[in-house]
Amino acid sequence: MISNFKLISLSYKKAPVAIREQMALNEQECKDLMLRIKDAFDAHELLVLSTCNRTEIYYSAAEDLSEGIIKLMVSQKGLANSELMIPLFEVFNDHEDAIVHLFRVAIGLESQVVGDAQITNQVKHAYQWSADQNMAGPFIHRLLHTIFFTNKKVVQETQFRDGAASVSYATVELAEELLENYNNPNVLIVGVGEMGADVVRNMMNTPLKNVFITNRTEAKAQALAEECGFQFLPFDQLQSGITKADLVISSVALPEPLIKKTDLEHLNVITYKYFVDISVPRSIAADVEQIPGVILYGIDTLQNRSQEAIEKRHRSIPQVESIIYTAVEELREWSKEMVVSPTIQKLKNALEQIRKEEVSRHLKSLNTEEAKRVEEITRNMMQKIIKLPVLQLKAACKRGEAETLIDVLNDLFNLEKETEDHSA
């Protein structure tokens, strides 16, 4: 049985954001790190996951390789003082603890915003990179497919992913609702600090494509617009951007409102023009709603929406954990059956060899149709003969008695000799 799955985790729970930023890995760095670990250590079944909140290395090895892998990773990032970094990592050397942690991470139980939907896709990318490097063996393949199936059950059977549980998600959700019946609406996002940047990135997963980004530090807005496939608007064109926009989202840190009633009085609003202010203090003056057709949503509305979603998700956690528990139990049973898989294959090979030898003795006296029929009959016989030993082996696994039955089959069919003969 595979029982040596381990994990090294650097996350928001112990490491400040400055450290997490330094240790974050892009796709190529994740792939390079896996190759370095494979070359330096006796490790296999490797998976490297890196997001804004965590960088984690999953691996299978007989020994605890955490300190060596951390030093290797720090070195790859060109940083010094790896000894100071080691205490910031959590180490999971228990096989099942590492498995359960990956389930919890992939489904969003370990996210800063509980139920974060993006993390599942990030785990899928990590799995793909592992497969690209031939680092995903039978165990990781089975584990990750089980996790993705479990995630679907969580989505379908619980309220764990319902609603927007952060202000940035709530902002995007509100934008979709407000503009649902608009034809190619224009969206203007003002300010790309942490909150504004989150809104922009979350907007990528919506049908809203006419998105314009502006910021006082224009280089930041240009870079973010390029990253997300949106359009950059120079900050000195803010007023014309507001005039053209159907929805304006403002996330600007200023002591006084950036957008005032006097800035909007020239507007001729035919239907509605929406403003969403996620700044603290407010960056859109409250009295703009005195202008006909202008509707303003503030941070309190969005926080209420996100708080309701968070409470709903927290109420779902016991149900989610129950689904995970069932999936881990099924994975445990599969892992036990992996113990007997080599013996089953040896038995099949041994019986197939006997079948082939006996059939070949009579082929010369048979025509093509007869030979085909004999081949079919003997194959069916072999499948029926092997069915009971296979079932008994799997049942013995569940009882913890597989080793005894494996020894009996090895002695009865001389399976070790069969293996040596095939290798020779």
C-alpha cells in the first residue's frame, strides 16, 4: 500500500504576505522545482501548488525530506537564510494527514475566503504540470480524480459555494446582476489596489468583456489590463470614461470622494447608470444619487452580501467534511487493493502463459475459424477461473489478511519464478 505521501506547506496561516510573495512559483518554476527534487532526493509522485496564499509541495518518499526540499526551494528563488524560512513551513509527514489536507485545500476549506472557487482550478493546473513532467504516478492520478469528483459532489449537494463570500466577488456578482439585460455594457474600474485588482481578475470569469481600467499610477493599470485582456484608460480621461460607462466601480484610497455630484451633473442618463463604491473612506459622494438615473451601491451592501454567503458556507462545512471523509475512506480501500495488484497481474500472466502454450499445441490441426473459436473459449475460461481469486484477494485486503493469501498464491503458482522468467 502507498503509505508515504507527505506535504510541505507555506501558507497565510504562518507566513506573512511578503514571504509568500517571495516564495510564489510560476508554472515553469513549479516544473523546474519538481525536476530538482527528483534529481536531488529519492522522491516520486510530486505535485507543486503555488497560489497567492500558499506554496505547497506534495511528494512520496520513505523519509522526511522537508528540510532539504525547503532549502532547495529557497535556493531556486535566489534567497538567503533558508534556516530562517524553515519554521514558517508546516510539515505533514503522516500519509493520511497530507491526503486530507489536499482535499481541504482543493475544495476551499483552507482558503482565506472559505469556499474559494478559484483554488480548484489552481489545483487542476498543478496536477497538469505534474503530469507534464511525468511526476504523477498511479496514486496522484487516483487521488486528484477523486478530489475533483468530490468537489463536484460538494457543489451539487451543498451550499458551500453559493453566493460571493468576499467583497470583490460580491462586487462582480452584483455587476453581473445589474447588467444582465444590457447589450455589451461598458464597465469602468477605477483604482487597482488589492481590492480593485481582485475585482478585475474576478471579472475575467464573467460575460462582461468591455471593461476599462484606470488608475493614478497608470503603469499598474496598464499591466493589469494586459494581464486580463481588458482595456486601459488614461487617468486624465476619467470623466469621459464615466460618461461612456454603464457601471463604474471605484476602489480608490483618498480622504475625499474622487467622484462628486458636480462631476455627474452633465450626464444625460437614458436608463440607469450604476456606481459601486468599495472604498473606505468612500470615493463616490453619497449625493450622486440625486441625479436622475444614477444608482449608487456602497461597501455596506456588498459586505452584507458577502457576510450572508460566508455564514451559509460555514453552515455547510460539516456536510462538506462528511463528503470528504467518505471520499478518503474510498481512497483508503483503493490503496489497500493496490497491495494485491502486482499479485493479481502475476497470476493473470501465469495463467495466460499456460493458456497460450496449450492452445499453440493444437493450432496446426485447426483451420482459421476453429482457431479463432478456441481462442475465444479459452480466454473466457481464464476470465472465469481468475475471477474468484481476485475477489478473494480484494476481500482479504479489507480484512487485513492479504499477505497470507498472496503467499499462498505465490507458492501454488510459483509466481515469483514466473516474474523472473518474464524479466529474463
